[in-house]
Amino acid sequence: MTEVFGVPVAVLLGQLLLGLINGSFYALLSLGLAIIFGMLNVINFAHGAFYMLGGFAAWFLLSRLGLGYWGTLLAAPSWSELSACLWSACFSSASTGWTISTASS
């Protein structure tokens, strides 16, 4: 088998493909957020928290509950979205009485 710098070519090509896939994902993610922030003229710092919530849900379902990869892929977004909905229901402005003024001076 041919090697480049002591690494088999098949392994090197596999790592290159994974790097391109991850880079594409990050590029699409950042472009999408840039478009959202640009159109709304507001920065939403909750996006990072929701990505971490989804990542934690995937880790929990895979390692602790023993759910398979495809089941986790389907269940983790639902679980993190449910948590986000419960969070917003518990701490919404209606339940706290807080209001946000949008009147301009």
C-alpha cells in the first residue's frame, strides 16, 4: 500500500474528505447565521446554547441510553427543541411581567 508521510493513502483521503465535510458544514452554519443577523439587525446569543443543548442530547442518547446513531440523529433535535420550548414557556415575558419597549425616540 502506498504511504504519504507514513500514512496510508486511503486514510489520508478519508481524513481529507471528513475535513471538507466539516468545513462545509461550518461555512453553511456561519453564512446562515450571518444572513439571519444581517436581516434582523440583532445578535441572538442563544444559538450557541441551542447547538450545545443538541450536542449534549446526542451524547446522552448515544452513550447513556444506548440509542443507535440513526435514532439519536432523529431524537436529539426533537429533545433539544422540546427543552427550548419548555425554557421559553417558563421564562417568557408573560409569566414574569417584563416588557420590552420597541418605541423609538
